Amino acid sequence: MLDELPETEFRKEVGERWTEVATYGEPLHCDKNVQFFDGRPYHYESIVLPLSGDGESVNMELVGLIYADP
């Protein structure tokens, strides 16, 4: 769950991206290098896909996240 992510800034950034996908109905792909709360660098790739129960408004998102070995 989004609110369970320990890193405040990362949680905020992810929330903004998910809101953008829901608002515009466009998929989002990210390929990033970040440094989390433990100070170690991480590389991850993610995709967020908008889904709709009625075919018009986004009311679900399918999220995939893969971390590369540090």
C-alpha cells in the first residue's frame, strides 16, 4: 500500500504519479536510480497501467515494479 512506504519523499512522488495516471488515463513507465532511507542506491523500473470498470473513468491501476540488484 502506498501509505506503507517508509520514505516520505518517495511516497509523495509515487502518489503524484499514480494520480497523474488516474487523471489522464495514460500508462506511465519509469526507469530510475534512487537512494532510499537506508542510504543505499537502488535502480528500479516500473509501469503503471490505468484500468476502468466502466470503460471511461480510471478507477483502478495495475502497477509493476522491478528492482535491480544493487
